[in-house]
Amino acid sequence: MHEGSITTQIVESVLKEAKGRKAKKIVEVQLVIGKLTFLNSEQVRFWYEVLTKDTIMQGSKLIIEESEGIVRCPKCGYEGDFKYIDDPALHVPTPTLNCPKCNAVVDIVGGKDCLIKNIKMLV
Amino acid sequence: MARVKDVVKAEEGEVFDVELEKDVLKANREIAQENRTFLQKHGVRAIDIMGAIGAGKTSLIEKLVDKLKSRYRIAAFKGDLTTTIDAEKISRHNVQVIAINTGKECHLDANLVRKAFQKLSLDSIDLLFIENVGNLICPAEFPLGSEKRVVIISVTEGPYMVVKHPFIFMDADVVVINKIDLASAMDVSVENLKADVKRINPKAKVVPTNCRTGEGVDNVIEALGL
């Protein structure tokens, strides 16, 4: 949903980091995007290409790793994927806040991040 | 903030790796946390009101203000792309309202809310309603620092509003189902909508209302612990 503004922030952060290290060229940028964010990888790629044009990032490789949504159960200690509503009418599995193991209410602990994990630069 | 884990000095012309671990969404979450601390320090309870366009966010706030203003000193932030129409509606109930015009953005963010604090004397209020821009998607990504989040839907939006937008309901403390007087005309089951919320977020309290007459609004107050 906000790929344009978020990718702008990503590109600005990378360029700032590159400037501080006097890099000549950015070779590769690795992102981790949580599945619970509203960021679509395809659109991030599109904006990345547009925004890096005529910068030292132009032509750099963009690697996007998606991190799963993770919940933790305060009752039984389960940590992992959501429990989903398995209803064919909904076509896509709908996540719920019930623990897949004991049905208690879980807390969301992962999958909401948008990390710049690694940058490869030519100095 | 950027956290550099490993730095390897490179020779001229060498490619080297920078492990950055910088989270670009974290900035908003951090400001939200600052807002939360700031509100607590001033003894102000803040409630987010989120929902689609026309669901009844403003009407709900108007009714809540009328019922609560003898017990609380209330103010409201009203987010909209343009206009102060809704802000004026709420201010007719004799509470301070600050309109936050986002211009083109589809949601409020923690920074805009922090900016709006400057227009408000927080020591002269104890309850703040923050009405978000009409949208069931983007506000879920941007916490503002409130104590509780309310999502309001109405039966006129059809029977599938909850299952189509699961993420915002996961964040909700209270879900209001509005315009129940129109349910049979719309052929929408309030009970089914309620069950959909409970399936996705069993800890959310679900309250049916008719915000034109005020029916059910006392239950919203109770659900919010006000």
C-alpha cells in the first residue's frame, strides 16, 4: 500500500550509508519484508527501479526475503505460524488470533518488519 | 536506528558487505510509543476510531461525547484528506477538535498525531478520540500511540467486511457494528459479522449500534472501560 514512500526511505537510507562509506557503486541490497506488512514485493521492485535511476544504485540487484508472521501463545508457549480459517468460500486462508495448539489468544511477535538487512557496495 | 553489526574495511575497488538491520517501519512505531508515554504522563486516555468511509466514525464520536462529557474533559483529533466538515460536526458538541488534514495520505501516522498535540492543552483534557481517515487497510500499519483501538463497520458495507480485512480486526480492542436498524433491509446478518470478528480476533469485544439514535453506545462505553 505504501511501497512508494517506503521504497523512497529504503533508497535514501542506502544512499546515505553509501555516502558515509564513500562507496562508488551499490551492487546489491537485501531486504526482509514481513508478511504482515502491507508491502507488496512486486511493487517494491517497481519503485526500486524507478527511484534508483541515475543514482549509484542503478542496476543493483534487489533481493527480497519475506519473513513469516509469527505468533506466540502466552498459555502453552507455542511459537510459529497462525491458525487459519479453513473455509473454501474465502479462497485464501484467513489468519486468526487463536493458538493452533491450545486455542488461547496469541500475541503477534513477528512479520511486521521491513528491514534493510545487507548492502553490498563497491568502494 | 541503524545498527551496524559487522564492518569490514575494504581496499580500493573491493566489494564489501554492510549488515545494516535497519527497519524503515520502526520509525513510526517508535514515535507511537513516545506518544503513548506522553499521553500517560498527562493522564490522557486516547482511543483510536478506525473504519471505512461512511461507516459512522464521526457519528459514534458525537454520541460518545454527548454521553461522556459530564464525566470526562474530552477533545478529538479528526483525520481527513481535506475539509473540516466532520471536525465541525464534532465541535458542535462543545469539545475541542483539531482537524488533521493529511492532504493525500490515506491514514494518520504517529508523527501527525504528535504534531497535533502542540495545538492541544493536554493538561486540560482526560479523554482524546482520534478519528482516522476512512480506510480499513492502511491505518492498521501505523499505530498512533493510543490506549485502545476501535474499528467500526456498518451493515451497509455488506456481509464480508470483516473477512476481507482481517489485519485491522486483529489490532482492534472493540469492534462496533453500526446501522443495525438497516440490517434486514440490507439482508446482512449482524450475528454473522459478529462471528467473523470473533473467529479472527477472539479477544475483541463486539458491540452492535445505531449511532443515529444512540442505541448500543452505552455498551461501547462499557467495552472501552470508560
